[in-house]
Amino acid sequence: MSKTFYITTPIYYTSGNLHIGHAYTTVICDAIARYKKMRGYDVFYLTGTDEHGQKVQQKALQANKTPKQFVDELVNGIKELWSNLKIDYNHFIRTTDDYHVETVQKVFSKLIEQGDIYKGVYEGWYCTPCEAFFTESQLDENHNCPDCGRPVHKAQEDAYFFKMSKYADKLIKYYEEHPEFVEPESRKNEMINSFLKPGLEDLCVSRTSFDWGVKVKEDPKHVVYVWIDALTNYISALGYTQENDDLFKKFWHNDENHEILHIVGKEIVRFHVIYWPIILLALDLPLPTKIFAHGWIIMKDGKMGKSKGNVVEPNVLINRYGLDALRYYLTNAIPLGNDGLFTPELFIEKVNTDLANNLGNLLSRTVSMVIKYFDGVVPTYNGTLNEIDENLEKDAKKFINRYEEHFDKYEVDEASSAVFDYLSRANKYIDESQPWVLAKDESKREELASVMTHLVLALYQSAIMLQPFLVETPSKIFEQLGASTPNYEDLRNLNAVDGLNVVKGTPLFPRLEIEKEIEYIQSNMPSK
């Protein structure tokens, strides 16, 4: 049986343009999806947009547009950004898609029929930006929204409620039996201590104060709570409740041959690790294998936001420095479970140190030496001729194993670092073996050949491992090495580069002038 892997981004809210923080989530998922495909999995990668709710309706009104016109324009921009980032998704879902609306209505009706959703009157503290009700005890110390920190207001309306309390014990038991279900563990503990242990209250799941959303089929003046609508996308996109549900049957499993991974930002953890599992329990469906909550990209003055004037637009960086420079930064410089810092200084430093020096310079030097000493033909691998060769090969195995171990745990930044540590080790190998000295002694010809083979092999192996992160550079490396695009199994084939004809190419990443580029990035960040 082939192994399947279903990976999702959160669906992005269409109340404004996306920035580098949204690109981060999507690129991380893209890297994981590409790695899984490389390892032979049948992968389905889902992303999309969350388009309903009061906030969207208000923004559309301010822009003198209908809500649909407003979201259509934003969606076009989002799809263009994903294209520029070369996001290899399988499906882009919109919560305004007819099939999704139909599925949400069917799910809501089923939960009413089961008695899990009932009608009543809701009174509580409502946060318009988050489109969420909160009890008094859930508000922060300033009596503001616990999620976004903004003011809340008292609201009362007829509403439908979901009996969350009915499933709380089942969810806690599932946490206990599946300790890997939520990562990092600190997020899970926060949810247990803040929401489950104090007693999970029934959730208000409909609104009547606006009409931009999925209508409750049995009671059309009610609009389905935007989070019930949004979360359902993960199964509606696969055809759940639809006539053609082949994708759902294929990918919505959780066992040794099937994985379901949701990657979300830490600000929406509660919805994904409490509400979503409870909806699935009520529908008698499998829960995801893992929900991984990443941190934020933080600027020096705190979380990125347009109101602060510290937003970095991804296209600005792509157009200036190339796609792979941005993808490398996003997949290497930010630890997945924690907040990560973006500064123009750090970005330029990473490009110069890792991409221009470590990778680009190694390729250029290696190709030049093979041309100079062996007329461009890579010598045949003859094993390890000395301790220097032997130590490099031992280290290479460690780096490859480290790469796989971290990627299998979705630690994308650590997997990326394993490759660049290998490249650093290959650069050190040049200094240790001193090929320019060996070339002067004809009796050292075999040792010189071994050095060239090991260097080309290190670049070849690294290029294979870089494919999930960098989508343009690996093919440029293979081209200069004279290699066709390999299979993943070639990663451990020590004879993979025998007889290749290397060719000189343009530098992969020209060095950047630090002060000039810092000024450029800062000048392209919107003012407050």
C-alpha cells in the first residue's frame, strides 16, 4: 500500500493583503510536501482562503464593494503570490466555493439532528476582529480579547450552540493517548489549563447580526459561525459529503500508512486543537495525526502588522534577491515552534554567508578545480584513500541522517541546517586535503582524484537535499555538475557522480553590499 500524506496551511483571512508571515507558513508546508513526495509519499497539499464573516463585510463596505468583489480581488493577489513563491499545492479552497458551502450546511444539519447543536440565546463579550465570543473569565487582564488584545463589546442574540462540554473528556483522553497530537507541547498544555480544565463551555456557532456567510439551512436568518465554516475546509476540500469523495477516502486516515498534518499559527491554536477535534469526534471521523503550531515572525518592534508599518512584502524580496534567497531564509532562520526574528541585516547576512559563500563559492571552486585538474571529467569513486576522505564520508552520513530525522519530525529549519553544515564541512575538507598542493606532485594524482570526487559528491548530495527548500538552485547545481535530476535513492550512491562532465556557470548568489541592501529593504517597508 502506498503511503499518503495530507498537509494543510490555515486558510488565510481575506481582510487584507498577505505579508511575509503568511508566506512563512505556506513555504514551510511546501517544503514538507516536497520532502514527502521525494520520499515516495502520495501527497495532497491544501491551502486557500477564509472569506466569510463580519469583518470582511465591513471592509467591503468601506471599499464600496460587494463582499464577493472584495474577496475576489484579494484572492487573485494571494494566488499570484503563491505562484511567485512556487508553492506546489494540489488544491486552493475558497470558503465561498459552492461545494464547501454545501458541505458546511450538511455538517451543521447533521450536528443539529444528533442534538449536538441546539438553539438558545447568547450574551457575552464579542471581539469583532477575531469574530469570537468570550466569557468574562476568558478576557485578559485589561478586559480585552485574549487572542488579539483589542477591545470587546457586550453582545446578545438568538444563536445556535454546540455542546462542546459533551466531548471535553473524550478530547482530554485523546490528548493523553496521543501525546504527539499537538506540538509544541507547551501549546497543548496551555489549552488544557486555560480552556479544558476550567470546564469547556458550549460554543455559540451562529450569528444573526450580519449575513455574509454560510446560511443555516434550517434557519436562514442565522449565519454559521465563521470558525465552523473555516475549519470544515480541511474535509470539504477532499469531497466529504459530496458525491465524489474519492480524495476523502484516500487521504482522511490516521494510521501507520497515512498522515494528516495541519500547520497553523499560534494565534489560532484554540480553534484547531479544541474546536476542530471536537467537531471531528461528533462526526465520528478520524482526528489529524498532528497539529503543529508555529510562532510568529517578529520584527525588532514586535509582531509584524500594517498598523506598525513594519510589514515585509514577499514580492519585494523575491524581485530583488531571487525566490530561493527568501525561501532559504524562511526555512532556515526561523525555528518552527518558536517566534523568529526578521531584520534586513539578518536577511542579507544569511544570503551572503550561507548562499553566496558556503554554497555558491564551494560550487564555483569545485567546478573550476575539476576543469583545471581533470579536464572537466569527475574521476571514478575509488573508496576512501586516507583518513581525511574517511572522516568526510563519516560526517556526510551523519548529516544525511540528521536531515532525515529532523524532516521526519517536521523540524524544517533543523533539516535545512543539516545540509548547510554539510556544505561547511565540505569547504573545510578543501582546506584539509589541499588539492593545489596535491596537484604539484604526480605521485599524488590518485589522492587528488579522490578529493575532486568527494567534493562533487558532497555538492550533488546537498543539491538533492536542498530540493524541498530551494526550488531553482538545485537544478542549477546539477547543470554545472553535468548531472540529470536524480532520484532520492541516489543520495547514498557513492558512484553517482562518476564520469560527469562539469561546466562553469554563473554564480548562484552574488555577494550583496550590506549597507545598500539594508537601506533598500527598509525603504520598501510601508510607512505607518
